[in-house]
Amino acid sequence: MFVVCNRVQVNPDHVEAFEALFLSRAGMVDGSPGFVSFQLLRPAKPDDEYMVMVTWESKDAYHGWLKSPAFKHGHSRTGTLPEDTFLGPQRIELFELLEQTERAPA
């Protein structure tokens, strides 16, 4: 599995708009070939970064998403946010998943 983490520093004045945009994404990435999961993490401390985590079956599946019309459409929506929503450039981090454990169903 391949995990993409996008760290985003959001202006506190625009947190609600940022969250609303992501929560209205209506599964844009979910139907993409190789998609496994999506997580939007709100920072526990207001001055920390948000984290967007997307897990893919493979690096190739992620690269396929980057070339898709759905990717272009989804990312064009950030242009609807106020100009100063982001306090700096987004940081993309890429990882190979080595191990994952989950609680067994009860």
C-alpha cells in the first residue's frame, strides 16, 4: 500500500470554510482505481497543520489519480476559498505502508 499525506496550514479565520470544502468533497477520490481510504485530520492544537491522508493500493494507482480529470476538478475547488486560507505551501509526504493493524470485530 502507498500512503499520501498532505500537511496543510490553515488560517484560523478560514477553518470553517476549509473544513466545509473538504467535507463536501462527495467522494471525488473514492471511486478512483486503486483507492483504499481517505482521512481528514483536524489538528488537536489550533496552530498545527491539518493532515489529509489518502491510502492507495500502489504508487501507480496514486500517479493515475494525479493524471485524472477528477483530480483536476477536485483541486480546482480550492480556488473558491478566500485567498489567504493557506498560511504556506502544502507539504506532500509519500510513504510505503509497512504494517497496519486494526481491532478485531467484536
